[in-house]
Amino acid sequence: DAGVIQSPRHEVTEMGQEVTLRCKPISGHNSLFWYRQTMMRGLELLIYFNNNVPIDDSGMPEDRFSAKMPNASFSTLKIQPSEPRDSAVYFCASTEQGVYGYTFGSGTRLTVV
Amino acid sequence: AQKVTQAQTEISVVEKEDVTLDCVYETRDTTYYLFWYKQPPSGELVFLIRRNSFDEQNEISGRYSWNFQKSTSSFNFTITASQVVDSAVYFCALSDENRDDKIIFGKGTRLHILP
């Protein structure tokens, strides 16, 4: 299994631009999670999906952030418009529902200048 | 509310020393899961262990061992005979049965193993 695949690995963008981060979970995993990691706040859960349905998006910091999961094998996290304070590493993780413990992707390092 | 506290922000030890990373958790639930993850300098998050709340047996895996004590709400991680490759940030985490697999992470402990 290829594991959880995130793209791109690195993204540098200018303030105000739209940014889309992508995630392909492990086949058969029906829960997907988006986390953000910063020095100040550590690992924060932004949103998670069960069976492609968003369950809890209370961690999404602002309306500029949105996430979708159109099918079981793909999810996106979009920031529009991006701001310098959005600079962070964004991780996607997946698991089988009821199996406690995730497999994480390698992360996307986002820099907004 | 759930909470995970890793009071040690950063630890440095000399290679071959033993080191213990502390983790204290809070939850109102009787069924929950505890985890440790490792984040090496390359940045990925590597799963190390999962322990459920009904299993208080200590676990040993090579040079790694974990001490789970419900009485003190602690789940400490010990590395014996540390090696430079153990240098990483280590995260303790908590999930309970009623939260749809959501995992709450501590702030992490950065471990430096000095040659």
C-alpha cells in the first residue's frame, strides 16, 4: 500500500492567492482527517470526514478555509484567500472507522508570502 | 473535555542514556485510547503505539517501553540506551470511543540525543 498521499509536498504562494491541498487516503479507510501543525499551536485538527461526510469542522479557523471529500479516494483543503499566518505544515491522515490510530501523509509545507 | 499535557518541551541527553518522556491526559470517558507518535527531522508522523484504557499492562518494544497508569492518568514513554537516531519530536495523543476516532495531540517533546 502506498500510504496516505498528499500533494504538493511544498507550496509557496503569495498572499491573496487561492491554495488547494490534496489528499488520497489509504484504500479502504473511511475516516479522513486534516491537521495543521505550527510551532505556536502544535497539531490542530481542522476537519474530519466519515464515509465522505464532514463530521466536525469546528477546527477550521475561518471561512477562508474549506474542505471537500467528493469520493472515498480524494479530499481537498482549500484556502481562499491565503494569508501569511496560514503558513504551516498541513497533514492528512486516514483510518478505518473504529480502528483507533491514524496513518499520516507526509504533509504539505505551505508558505504564504 | 479531553486534554493531553506533555510538560517537557525539550530534553537533551547523551547517547546511551535512558530517557523518559512524560504524558498526562484528561478525559471523562471510561473507554479511550492513548497513542505515541514520533516526528523525526524529516517531518513525517510515525505511529509508535496504541493502548486502550482497559489494558494497563506495560509494553516493551526493543529499546522502547511504555508505562500506562490510570491512577495518575499518565502514559509515559521510556527509551533505553538512547541513540542519535532517536532524536525527534514525540507526541502523546488521546482518543475516546465517542468521538469518531478524533485524536487530540499534546504539544510534543523535542528530544535531542547528543553523540
